[in-house]
Amino acid sequence: QWQLVASGGGSVDAGGSLILSCVASEVVFNSNCMGWYRLSQGPERELVAVISRYDIDRGAKYADAVKGRFAVSKDISENTLYLHMNNLRPDDSGMYHCAAYRFCGRFSDTDRYIDHWGPGTQVTVSP
């Protein structure tokens, strides 16, 4: 069964931190690539971070807008994907979704390989 359930969103002031969690069914968690995208100012998905199944330590990639502030990780024992968000800015606000992709590849192309996603969790950052 394909299932991804994201949580951990909330309202914070600029400079604050949040940790998002995504519990996935085992078949999803074993996807070649998992990640987070957000919907903020329109219908277009903005890929935020991805992590490869095969290179957890070095296989994480990030959008330029979040590099150095966000970190994606996996807890294999809990089938859980995390997104640690630090030094949040108002333009980080949006609905964050976790997703599974056929593979990670080049970051700018990864979104076209999206297979499954779940309901999002809202992040609101105030100035």
C-alpha cells in the first residue's frame, strides 16, 4: 500500500526552526529516491530536497534557496523521512509534501519522476 503522511508543520517567526516528519509505508520508503516539495505561490511544485536510497550519507540534494539551512534525513527503522528546517524565512512558507520518485538523478529533473505523494503539512513563517 502506498502511503505517505507528513506532519510537523506550524507557524514560526523568521529565524525559527521546524522539523517535518513523513511516515511512509515500507514499499514507499524503499523507493529509489524520496524527498520534499512545497507549494507556495502557485500550482507548481518546488522541489526542496531529495535523498537517494543508495547513498543516504552523501546522496542528499537541495534547492539553492534552502542549501545550508535545510537537511533531509531518513530513519530506516521507523520508515520515516525528515526535513530539518533552520533559519526559516517568510518565503519558506507553503504546504510541504513528502514524495517518492523513481530515481534522484539531476536535481532539476527529479520532479518529473515523481511517483507518489501524500497530504501536506503547512509551514507559515512570519517576518
